[in-house]
Amino acid sequence: MNFPTLFSERDSLILASRELADLANLSDSACFYTRGMMDSFTTDIWQETITTQLQMEGWANVPTVSTKPLRTPHGTDRETEVLIMSLFYKNNLLNSFLHRYDSCKFTTPYCACDVEEQSALHLLTNCNIVGPALTEAIGMYLTMGNGVKQLSEIHNDPTSIMNCSRDVKFIELCRDVVELQALNLRKKVVLAKRS
């Protein structure tokens, strides 16, 4: 396990033993922490855990975790914020997911552009309605954020988009996409409980 640098070797051994009675023997410095130290420690443990879990499930691309909230542009209304955030999840407000969830209620997986299924990656990189200026700018962030040279190397999963979510300009571009009226995106969905 990784412990903060101010932990002595004895403190690290006490914690690694996981013996509740030994916690009273920790040094004073091991019991001192700041919010930044807790954020860092939490992020390290979280990243280690999610990396292991997702790799065991076969994911090739693991997102970078953070305890910091995503920054949406000032003045963004709640419905738009929800649409932006839904781009980062497999279960979202887009036709591709909703059609798989309930094909009777959501009759088509296709985007309003009729080119392909309405997924987050499609909206951000390949939708005719969005237009080339926005899709090219978003494509640049996606390639840089995922460490690839070409957009074709991006995996069509939420992780690829999530890897860019800490960039304020990327979030602004996502907002510009989801606010396009011609896309006719759902702002909310009421799903019936499955029996």
C-alpha cells in the first residue's frame, strides 16, 4: 500500500496489519492530515481500485479519477449540465442507449442526422448536424486527452470522453453540442421499472 510520506515505517506497518488495537500506537504525525492529503490519498486508492477492476473486466482504456468536481461553464442551466454529464456515461439520455433499454418506447437508436446511432462519440465527432468546426475542435481534445494520433483510435466508450472532462474548454464545446436545437436531445426520461 502507498502511505503518505510523513508516515514512519512503524506507522505503515501498523496500518498494513489492520489490527484495530494497534491504531492507538500511531505517531502524532500519522494522525495529522489536510484536505489535500486526504484528496490525494483517496484518489490514489480509487485509481488503483478502478484500474484493477476495469482491467479484470477487459477494459483497455481506464479513466483517470479525480475528487475535484467537473467545472461547467458559468450560467449553464441544470438540464444542459445533465446532458453534458450524460455524455460521460454508458447509460445516458441518448437514443443508442434508450433504444437498447426499451425498443418499444424508444423506437430508433439513430441520431437526428440519420447517419449512425446516437452515441456520445457520434455527437461529438461525426454528426452532420453538429458541423465540422465543432467536431474538429472536439476531435483535437479527444486525441490529446487519450494520447492517440488519430480520432479513429478512440474507443467508443465513455472513458474516452471522460479522459477529457477536466478540460474546461472541452466541457464548453460539449455544452455547445448539447445545446444545438436541431439534435432534439432529450433533457429527461422517465423509465418504467422492469418486471
